[in-house]
Amino acid sequence: MRIDAHHHLWDIGRREQSWLGAKEVQPINRTFEFAELEPLLAEHGIDATVVVQSSSSLDETRELLGIAAGSGGRIAGVVGWADLVDPALPGVLDELRAAGPLVGIRHQAQDESDPWWLGRPDVRAGLAAVGRAGLVYDLLVSPREMTAAVATVQALPEVEFVLDHGGKPPVASGAWEPWAGQLSALAALPNVSCKLSGLITEADWESWRPQDVLPYARHVLAAFGQDRVLFGSDWPVCTLAGRYADVYALAEQAVAALDPAGRDAVLGGNAARVYRLT
């Protein structure tokens, strides 16, 4: 089975995506529906997907759950948003799980002014509630927030975490540290996996080449191992820098040295296990 463990859908007619106001992302400042993604999935033999929130909105999460429920299993899971510091969070999670295939929660920690936001006691209490609900927490962090991410994952061994986009390495500049060391420190903790996703948008959008990105992808694989890395396209954000075909080809190059079982794990099996997809 092949699974795209990270893509987005949004309708700007229904809900503003504030982050789309930036000039550099204007090419994707429009509505993206699953019908536009389906031919790309078919072209690359992708059997199922996980759709991920793009705004801090319970209504958006409910809409994604409805889309997934009507997708015939093609969208096998939803990583939604919920307010981690809401005292009513356990009940909210129960309601969302009843509405569709909720498999995880994510908040844009990278956008918080406090780089130690993940380390706040009220946030960690919310993360513990996510774990008790049988859900995964997706970490959206850059190197600025990675110290807090490592400490938080270590402090909550009962919670399953997934790091999005390889922790956003500085591909465009070609820098290696502190990202590489931070990633290795996080990978040393057994309750976290990592998505092989979002790397081409960390490169120079106009001039990147596979050889610019592959060292970072290979470090993700070396640090986490073939059993804790999940392929994700980050569509449609990836289209700022390339096509879906470019992202999938890059993933295939990254896993080419693995044995068949390892390739199958990264390209689908790990997502099915980590997110408990059916």
C-alpha cells in the first residue's frame, strides 16, 4: 500500500487562510479540493492519504472529517486542529472522533512568538489529553522550536509524535547545523516518527536540484530509520517549488538504497501503523 501521509485541502470561499496573504505564496492562494488531487494519486499509485489542518479552526477540522468520511476511504485519516489549552479538550476530541477518521492533532507551533510554547504546562497537559484519546500529535516546528520539541517528546513518553517536514532543514542556504544535531536528538526518542515531506519548499523554489535536497532526506532516514519515516507530499504547498511528480520522485530516490520492505514501510506501511489507519 502507498500512502501520502501529508497533504492539505482548503476552500478560501468558506474560510480565510491568513498565511496565504504573504506575497510569495500567492500562486496557491485559491481553493484546493480533493478532486484536484485524485488524478495525481492515481498517477503515482497512491492508495490512501492523510489530510492535515491548515488553520486553527475546529470548523475546518469538522469539514475535513466530512470530506474524508465521503471519500470512500481514499482519505483514510485527518490530522485536525483543537485548542490544546481548552479545559474541555477531551470532550472536543471525543466529538471530532465521532464525526470521522480523526487520527491526530496539530497546531502551528512554529507561528507562536514563544519558541518554548510546546514546553508550557498547559500545552503539555493538552498533549497528554491527545495521547489519552489514542491520537497522534504532529509537530510543526522549525529549528527555533526544536529544543522545546525534544524536551516535550521526552517528557511525554506515552504520547505518539510525528515531526512534520523533517523539522524544516535549511536546504536553501545549504547549512547543516544546528538542524542535523537537533534532528538526531529527537530521533533518539522512541515515541516520535518523522515525515519525509515539505523539503523542496525549504530549498530555493526556482533553482533547486535533487542533489540539494537528498542529503537532508537521507539524514532523516539515517536518524529515524526505515521504520519511523513517513512519505508525505505536502500538496498543494509543494507546488510552490515543484510538481507532485517531483516530490514523489525525490522520495523514491531517497529510499532507493533501502530493501523492498524498507521502501514499502516509508512509502505507506509506517503511516498506516503510526496513524492506525484502516
